[in-house]
Amino acid sequence: MLRKRGSLIFCGTVLFVTWNAVLVLLLWGRPPAGEPGQPGREKGEGAGRPPADVVGDMLRMADTFEEELERQKKILVEIQNHQGPPNGRDGPPVLPVLVIACNRVTVRRCVDKLLQHRPSAELHPIIVSQDCGDADTAEVIRSYGSKVTHLKQPDLSDVPVRPEHKKFQGYYKISRHYRWALNQVFRSRAHSAVVIVEDDLEVAPDFFEYFRAVLPLLKSDPSLWCVSAWNDNGREGYVDPGRADLLHRTDFFPGLGWMLLREVWEELEPKWPASFWDDWMRQPEQRRGRACVRPEISRTLTFGRKGVSLGQFYDKYLRYIKLNAEFVPFTELDLSYLKEETYRDAFQRDVYGAPLVKYEDVKQGQLKGTGPFRLQYSSKDSFKVLAKNLGIMDDLKSGVPRTGYRGVVSFISRGRRVYLAPPAGWTKYDPSWS
């Protein structure tokens, strides 16, 4: 569709310029008044003014030229309407979805849901980038025809690795593929932002609405560097079912359906890692104190138990993640509460204004009142014990707990909001907590 539109604009512009060039040549080609060969132009006839037939010709030409200018104006308006605002500056921005694929024919489930919920093909082109060279997967992608753009990673060779990393070859290839595919989006196609999903993700009905709504905030708030559709602790019973509209800030990079700006990619690409790109993103050198936005209820669901990670966490956590089912009109909501100072101040008031409770009371459902409540940890070990026993993810990356913000993990336990929090006065993460 975009290629056809570009051709229409080009052809229309060429016709417009060519026609007007012909008109100019015709006008320049008419002999000026008084030149030989013009009837009724004897010497001394009507000295100082053109003869009547020349005036008539000029008037008729002026009328014709005026009509032609009006017609050309209409053509230009049509071209402008087809072209739309340049680079989305005065209109809705184009936000493509990049699907990272390999050898899963179940990519069909991912793409089908994207097409089902996509509000506009022009505003949300779907680019499927395939590594691995699997023929069956390629055939599935080709079956969508012009509905998606099918890219093929050209380098399918093994990545040279240390002998002890040979078993991690898959992680090296994934990192190489991400780098190539993101360069295709940002450099070859010059997009300003992209939403990235992998081929084992299913998206919620308001997936596109969510990202479109948060994009302006991501662009304007330098303390943010990504938007994710994923809640690591988003299992049924651990989220508030009545707050599908609720969004949070998190210091943990969630991935699993996430939005990235070109400016951030230009920062990351020169130092992009050879492997384990997602954990690399979680290191302080890359995060640089910035946060991501995440939803209370996930807008993606992973159905890929088998992969290079061999189903790590899948059976225990990921298969139970609740996928949002209701459409939330995020673009009509006021999301200013997510701005850094506003969110941080309100968050700290809520957390450290909440009554301090004991683990036993939380675990046994003996909390009095509606909440929220604060449960305190004081060390890496106490965090891991409390998290594991309460059923939330207990691992840390570079000292940051999953879904954590300023050291605090927020979740629902038996219908009440609980903050698993460090003591008041928290200042920074300890990267040795991993």
C-alpha cells in the first residue's frame, strides 16, 4: 500500500511539472507583438497598442491558463491528500511492528493476532524478520502476501564462540539477528520508533492502542527508554482485574513486546552485545538510571515453551500470565501521572505511607483493611525468600528485581495490593545482587 502510494505521488508530481513546463514553452514560443508574420501588424497600425485579434488571443489564452491552473491546483491537493503529513509531524506517526522469527511455524498465531487487532495497515506496517532459513516457516510468512513485509537475515552461519559457549550458540545468533533486523527498521526504512515482538507472542485487543498512547510520553520524557507490554508478575491472582487501565514505571527491562526509539537504538547499536542481549540491556551501563513503562495486566502472552532458553520459567510462571481481554482506550486517557517526578513522588507516598505488615499475615490472608500494605526486605537473601514464598519471581538482574521500581515490587495478594519494599531511604541498586 505504501509503495503504491509513493508511486502515485511520484507520477502525479512528474505530470504536474511536465505540463507546466509545456505551457511555459508554448508561451515563450509565441512571437511577440510587432514581429513579422502576425496578421494586421502593418507599420504604424495602432501604434503603441496590440491589434484586436492579438488582444483576443491573449484573453483566450489567459482564460485557458486560469482554468488549467485551477485544474493543476486540484491535482496538487489530491497528491497532498495521498501523501499525508511529512514524517508524521502533523498527523499520526507510523509505528511498525517488527516480528523476530526463526523456525516456528506457529508464527502464524502471532501474525494472525497482530492482523486481527491492527487498526490501520498504513500506520502499523508489520515486518517479519526471519533468521534460521527454515523453509516451512518461510512459507507461512509468504502466505500473508502484501499484508506483511518478509525480511530474511542473510547471514545464517555459526557465530565464532569460545568452546565453553558452544551450547549458547542460539543466543549469539539471536543477538546478531536483532542487530540486523533493527538496522533494517531504523536505517534502511528510516522509522523513528518500532514495537518488537517475537514469534511466540500473542497480543491483546488493545496492544496497538497502548503503544500509540504511550509513544508521546516515551519521546518527551528522557527518564524513560522503553515501553513494554509485559508484566513479569502478571499471573492471574497477582494483578488487579479491575485496573486494566493502570500503568506503572519499572527499572527492570521487561521485553516481551516492547517499543524502542531510533535515538536509543543509535546509542545502543555501536556496542550491541554478541549474545544475551536482554540481560545486557538490564546492566546499569545501558539502563543509565532510566525506566520503562509496563501495564498492570499484560498485553502479550507467550506460547513458546520451547526455544533457546529451554522453557526457563515457562511452566512455573509464564504460562499463567493473564492476557488483557478488554479494550482500554488509552489514547483518550490522561497518562501524565507516569511522568518521572509525578510518579516517583506519588509512588513513594503510597509505599512508605502503607502500614508495615508481617510475612505470615500476607501469606495466610490475615491482613486487616483494604490496603495497600508494605512488606519489608533487608537483603538479597530476604528478598528472594519472601518473593519465592509469595509466588512472585525472585530473580534479580544487575540487582534489579523483576517489575521493580526504586527497589519495590508491587503485586496483588488475596485481593490486596502489597509492596515488597526495601527500608525507607533507598538510593540505588546493588549490582552484586544477581
